[in-house]
Amino acid sequence: MRIRDATVSDAQKISQVHIDTWKTAYRGIVPQDYLDNLSYKEREERWTNILTNLEAVKSNKSFTLVAEVEDERLVGFASAGKERSQDPVYSGELYGIYILQDWQKKRIGTVLVKETVRRLINEGFCSMLVWVLADNPSRLFYESLGGKPIRTQLIKIGGADLKEVAYGWQRVSAILE
């Protein structure tokens, strides 16, 4: 497995992982109609914009990392940067991490998070949070890395009100220990 910075040429593969992961991870949580109507083309356009918007990258110190396996197949990604809501305690944020279902529980997520943490520390962020749907069983992954539930909020996806939980690390370097 290899972890590297994402490039614009990865936008299509990232969008495929993003949508395919949503369809498996959020089945029974997010309305099925919403999942059925996710568009690879729209998601690819969004990722192309994210990966080419250098101004936002600089101001948010944001980045996206991809995980590739031996045949250079992209099987996961993580994106992170400056915390987006001006939280007074948590300066960095893991915006999202997605691993294809067949590649989960193979430590790819742990490796991606650790590399993300190294990058956040290099960018000057000593703390981090991540928002996760409360009904997503994968949220226990963050607990296994020492994340503590710090707050909740309601969000609307596909017309449904869903609860999110923020997990936080006041000292993000603890993940590397």
C-alpha cells in the first residue's frame, strides 16, 4: 500500500470511492433514494474543483491523501485541514476518510489517519476533530484511536434529519503514539 498526495488526475477515482463508500456505509442510515441518486459525474466535478482550488488549499492548509494498493488501485482517501467552524479548542479537522468496503479492516484507515495527523502537525495544528454520523458503526474506529465524543448536531441529508457526533483529540499527536 502507498499513501500519497491526491492530484487532479485522481478526481474520478476519488469520486468513485466516495460514492461507493457512501452507498455501503450509509445504507439504512441515509435515505436510500438519496444514495441511489448520487452522481459520479457531479462528485468528480466537485473533487476536480477541490483539488484545483489552490487559494482554498493555502488558506485552509487543506490536503487530500489517497491510498493505493499494489496495482495502483485507489482504495481510499482522507481529506483534512483547518477546522471549519472556528472551534475554540480544536484547530484541525479530518474532513472525511473513506475506504472501499472490501479494503476496510486492513489497517488502511489507520495508516491514512496517522499520515493525516503528521501533515496536520506539520501545518501547525495540534488538535483535531471529525464529524461522523451517529448511526454509522464505523464511528467506533475514531474511539479506537482515542477520539472522545465532544458534541452533536443535526444535519439534513436527503430530507432526513440525522445526528452527527464530533470526535476530538486535544493532543492529536497521541494518535501517533
